[in-house]
Amino acid sequence: MATMITDRIKEKPNSVICLASGDTLKLALRKVVDKATQQQIDFSAVQFIGLDEWIGITAETHGSCADFFNKYIFLPLGIPNNNFHLFNGTAIDLEKECKKMDEIILRLGGIDLMVVGIGINGHIGFNEPGISTSLKSHVAELQETTQSVGQKYFNSTQILKEGITLGFQHLIDSKEVILMASGVAKAQIIQKTILGEISEVVPATVIRKHPNALILIDEEAASSIAEKERIRFNS
Ligand code: F6R
């Protein structure tokens, strides 16, 4: 996965890359940073977009998406401020914040690569079950599951009722998408994402409509997919 990202940057040094935060991406980004450092890959022209942010959480709060991006990619690679674009979860005018992000993406010529995770309820970003697939940036009410699972990122209990997120229209328009999942906690939702009906009930199934998408999972995340299905899916 790290190689896929660094290869894209070698091919197109001014790539526009959208990243999710979270545990799944943590390991992957560590590898990207190692590879970039070892091979002296030039990231100076890459433009990064943050997939989402918790509403009401400042960028400086340990556990915010901004804090994650800073820690795991921007600071280690010395990415200049002008080259990353993150939602401000404490903006007074959130609609304006959404519009601003949509305009930035448009101005940059669209997203080349999105690297995302998946929630146990099937969300990508904060696109929760039932969400329309034609939305761009928007504010989302978060399901109970997302609110409680999200506490794992923080040192103290936070109110996580809403999120600001890129929408599925961005995912559909992105030139390439990689969805990653690891661990047994993701096994059931991965089974539904890959083999279930494509529907907003499991938002991540939208990825199967994308002509250039890859679902990268480990053995544990694949453990609810029966052997015969694996063969069918691979062939
Ligand atoms: C975070 C995000 C979320 C996570 C998902 C998986 O920016 O967009 O959709 O990708 O909740 O989180 P982890 O990787 O922590 O299991």
C-alpha cells in the first residue's frame, strides 16, 4: 500500500491525495514516511486533503483528525501549510467550510487518489448509513456506534455528535480509491461491503461502483468471507 502511494507521487509529483485518519491508516502512513525518507521521494508538490473532522474538536486536540495528519504525515515529511487542506471542525459557519473544501478540490483539478478506512457500520469518512451518494462536503450526524468507537482516539471523553466530511460524490469523482481494513472487528462489514447488495444501508458498498478502486484487507478482516466466495471474487 505504501508503495502504491509513493509510486503515484513518483508518477505525478503534484498529485492530490485525500487521506482518512484512524488506526488503519496509522501503520500505512508510517510505512509511507519510511519509504519516502529512504528513497528521498519529493513530496513538496503533493497536495493533501483531509477526509473529515469531528465537529467541535479543535485541530490541536490530541485525537482530532488534524492532529493525526500532523503527527503521522505532515510533520514527519515536512509538508508545508499551503500543501494540506483540512476541515476546521470548530468553524462558526460550517456550510462555508464545506463550500471552501469543495472549491479547493475543484481548483486543484480533483482528487487523484483517496485512501480511506471503513467504520464497523460501513461508513467511509463520516458518510453514515442512509447517506446520499451524490453529496459533496457536508455536516453529518453521527450514529451512536461512531460516537462511541470514536472515543478511542482521545485521552478524555468527547462529545462527538457530528462530523464534517467529504461526500461520496468526491469518492466517485476521485481517479483512484483504496479502501483499507484490518482486524476481526471489520470482518462482518467487509463481508457485506464486498458481497452484499450495493446500497446506502452499507455506505462503503458505493466503492464497488468505482472503476478504479481497490479493497485492501488482512486475513482477519477477510475472515467472514467463505472460501468459495473468495475464489469467486478473485476470479
Ligand atoms: C477517519 C475516518 C473514518 C475511519 C474509520 C475507520 O478519518 O474517515 O471513516 O477511517 O472509522 O477507523 P479505524 O481505522 O480507526 O478503524
